[in-house]
Amino acid sequence: MEFTPFMLVVASAFFHALWNLMAKGSADKVAYMWLMNLTSLLTTLPVFFLLLSDWGLPITAVPYMLVSGLAEALYFFSLGKAYE
């Protein structure tokens, strides 16, 4: 395996373990999960709109995006409850 992809996988694993550790150590785990996801949304939304302006988005994709977002929210809510 080349060095760059390998280091990206290692960094991803490290940050994944780090946010799990921080979530387990927080006082209000569900609130931490929501705050973490809100921060993620706000930092990636500009990139989404930039790509949207370049590539376009078929209107038929919107329901899939909404269902995916709802499933992700349910997952993180459940994970926060499981950490309590």
C-alpha cells in the first residue's frame, strides 16, 4: 500500500477513536453527539454548496438525502443513549 492512503486510513482511525473517547467522557452524551454533528454539518455545508453549483443536483435525490440524514440522526441519538 502506498504511504498517503495508508496514513489517511490511520488518521481516520485515530480521529474516530478520539471522538468516541470524547463522547464517552462527556457529561451529556446525547448533547455532545448533536453538537458534534452540528459542527460537522456547518463545516461541510459550504463544500456541499460549492460542489452543488459545479455539478448540479437532480431533484429526485432530495428524498434520499433527507432519509439518509434522518437515519444518521437516529444512529447518533442511539449511540449517545448507549454511551449513557
